[in-house]
Amino acid sequence: MPKSKTDTYAAWRIPDFRNLLLGRLVFLMGTQAQAMALGWEIYVRTDDPFSLGLVALFKGIPMILFTLPAGVMADRFHRQRIMIICLTGATLTSLGLAWTSYREGALWILYALLFVDSTFMRLTGPASASLMPQLLPRNLLESGVKWSSIVFQTTSLIGPALGGFILAWNLQATYLICAGTSISFMLLISNIKLPPPARTASGHWFQEAMEGIHFVWNKRILLGTVSLDLFAVLFGGAVYLMPVFAKDILPPVAGLSPEQMLGWLNAAPAAGALCMGLAVAHLPPFKKAGRAMLLGVLGFGLVTIGFGLSRNFWLSWLLLFGAGACDNISVVVRHTLVNIITPDHMRGRVMAVNSIFIGSSNELGGFESGLVAKLFSPVISVISGGVATVGVVLLWSGLFPNLRKFGSLAEAVEKD
């Protein structure tokens, strides 16, 4: 058997792939810390859980408006240049957040800067997601996805934990550090050598964007995986309500300030996902990937219900740890399928559709959580979301039988 199929670290030995992941590692740590700091600042100033729903809404609107055009851009233009331009914009918005926070500017300015920052992130998303298949041979894609997931979860673990300590020291410092990580990412990806775009524009951008939607719609297994994640996260996300649980619901913990409790809670799902990611990275490819994905989302819903019921900080932390571990399984299966099935000339548009499914569910799910928390209570919002996630898994098992039955990811591609 060729070494590349058995060598767990083969992908890391490719310099351009290594630069990409290291850049993401640094950059995502900064964005995770900034997101936590912004949510905390807005909640402390308003003392209203619905304000956290508005944070999710202002992040989600650019996702809906700009992701499909960003996918067309990623297929028409040089992906590396798109990323550098957008990262420059994200650096400026982080500096703007730091200045507005320092001056105690109006809340609408914070929301406006959040909207602009999210726009830059949405415009760079498909281009960034399309780079990895250009840097790795096909037989290393699943390994590359696993390591990419590990990097993301590492940043989700370290970013909020580090952000909690920085936040307790100086709020504006989190925004400034995020600006620095954006610059670092730009420097790392500037060294990556990519071929020019595989094609030039062939039609109206709307027509080209619809080609990505049609591609996902006609691939039943792919449609099943991305839609499962969409509805599961839409109902089951408790992330945006973390400041409420840290400040008002969970009892105080000796030696931890509310800001540090928030950092620990935000880091818990990433810790679980990181542990699961390291485990699957060192194991052979999934033999029953469909069943593993469904069980992972089911477990995510069940531990979300447990988190809503818990009134012990460390039990809540363990439940969030379990949620991250379960979620990591579906992330690996979904991203690997997208990368294997999609031809390079459509990858930007298909990644855009995938981003809309997943990203909009995160942000709109946060808005839904904030709205239900406002109408009823944060606890009811989390518990009802977990129950809905369990229902989605049961429904999808019937709607997409191939999703339940397929074994290896390569087998899924052949059947599709």
C-alpha cells in the first residue's frame, strides 16, 4: 500500500498546505476571541439575551446576501488575492471595533462593524475553502479535512479560553489581537503558489451561482449531509447564549470570574471536537460514515438537552465537551464528501452553497435561540433546540436512506 494512504502526517509534509493550516490556526484564534469579546460587551451593556440574537442576525445577513456571489468570485478570479483583500478589510474592522469599544461608542456602530466584518469573512470563505483540494492529492483529501477540522477545533478551544483571560484584563485588547492575527494569515498565504483560475467567466453570475445549487440538489447524499447539519445546528446551537449561562444561570465557581467562566464554556465544545478529531485522524477512513454521522448529530442533540437542564458548571462543561465531540464527526464526513465529489471548476460555488447551509444555520440558529430566550427563557430555548435536533435526525434517516446506509466515503461517491 502506498505510504500516503497510511502516513497520518503526510499532508503536513506539503509546504503550501502547512502554510495554509498554520495561517488558519493563528487567524481563527483571533476571530474566536473577538467573537466572544463582542458578545460579552454587548450583553453587559444591554443585559438582554435578545441582543445576542441580534449579534447572530448581523453575522447571518451577509452570509445570505454575499456567499453565493463569493462562490462565483472564487471560480472566476485568483483565490489567493481574494483572501488577501478580504483579510485586509477584516483587519480594519477589528481596529474599528477596538476604537469604538474604547470610546464607548453607540451600540449601532458595533453592530455595523460586525456586519462589515462578517461581509469580508463571507466573501473570503469559498475562496479559502477551495484552496485545500488544490494543494493536496486526491488520496490525501480525507486526511487533510481531518487535520483542517483539528486546527479549527484547536482554535475554538484556545481562542475563547485565551480570550476569557484577555477580556478580564482588557476588552479592547481582544480586538487588537484579532487584527494582528489577520495580518499574520495574510503573510503566510502570500507564500503559497497557486495556478491561475481554471476558467474565465462564462455567463451571468446569478446563472453560475445557480449551477452550484443545482449540483448540490442533484447529489442526494451531499444534499442529505449538508441539510442535516443545517437543521440540526439551526435548532441545537446554544453558543450564542453562553454569556447568559455564565453570568446569570450557572452558579459562581471559586477562582473564576464570570468572564473566565464564559471562556471555559466556549472552549468546551472545541476541546471535545479536538479530542475526537485527533482520534479519527489516527484511525483508518470511516467504514460506516453515514451511520457515524447520524449518531453523531443524535448525540449532539441529547447533550444539548442535558446542558439546558444542568445547574453545575463542570457538568455543563462536560456536556458541551460531548457536543463538540459529536459534532466533529459530521464535520469530517460532510467536508470530505464536498471535496471529493466537486470538480475544481465548480468548487467555489459548491463551497458557497455548503457555507450557506452551515453558516446560516449557525447565525440564524443564534437569532432563533435569542428570540426564544426572549419570549420564554434561555433554558427553554436550549432544551427545545436539543429536542428538535433529535427529531431532525429521525426524520432525515427516513428521507435520505442512502445517507443512513453508505459505508466508506469513497463508496458514497460511487453510489451517488
